[in-house]
Amino acid sequence: MTINDLKPDEYHPYYQPYVSKVGQGNVLDILKNNSELVSSFLNTIDQGKLGFRYAEGKWTIKEIVLHLIDTERIFAYRALCIARKDKTDLPGFDQDAYVVNSQADTRSIKSLLWEYSTVRSATVSLFESFDNQAWMHSGVSSENRLSVRAIAFIIVGHENHHLEIIKARYL
């Protein structure tokens, strides 16, 4: 499944900036490969910069990493519900509350990257378990239509978005 297969009506326009950052190729392969790229990149960052905020009220790099983990967990859950045709309207989430209560800055980058890796493995395993029909299922999340396959693109694009921010504003 590539970006060319995804239709704009499979997700809310809010997610378009993320989807546009996925690039070409099979989204499942990109999801797998990004894990190594992200971990390698984050391991190159000086320890002293991991707690840096480029402006008042902005997240630290460690908080961004845990935000990526939390967001991926939530979107993977949404994918599971939608793939299984659970008709429950799935709620949004308050990302700022998650970050404030994450205790990310008290953790080592090693523990964050281990958690990131295990969450990514679970996400890949989940998406690999879906047949072609399940990938096409749609449900309601945050009061908007969302397809299983759009979720895979959103996870990757969201991650790429935050990596760009780290490179541009933190390093």
C-alpha cells in the first residue's frame, strides 16, 4: 500500500500535513524501516540536549519521543477497533495532558528508545495481521471518518513531522 492508494476522504484534512510526509514506498515497509532510522538518529543527540526546550511551553526531545510512543499506541488501538468493525466512536485525546503527565524527562533515552522499539514492533505486528479487507475498513475517530490504512500513514507522517522539528529547532 502506497500513498497513491490512499484517498483523501479516508482521513480528516487535519492529518494531511502528516500524510504528506510519508514519501513513496509501501507504508508497512516504511513503518518498519523508520524504527531503525529514528532510534539511530535519537542516539546521536547529545545527552545535554534531550531536556532542552527551544521556547517557553515547548516540549523537550524526551517528551517528543514519549509523545510519539503515546500517539502510536492510541492510533494502533484505533486501527484495531476499526479493523475489527467495532462501531464505537473513538474519542480524541489531549496530547498536552499526556506529555505533562508522562515523566519523560526523568527517564533515560535508552529506556525511551526501548519502549519506542517495543511499541513499534507491536504496531507492525498488528498491521501485518490485517488482511486486505481490514486495511480498507473505516470508522469514526474524533468525530471524523478514519480508515485503517490512513492510520498507518498518519503514524509514519506524524513521526517524520516531529523528527523535522527536532532537527530544525533543537539541534
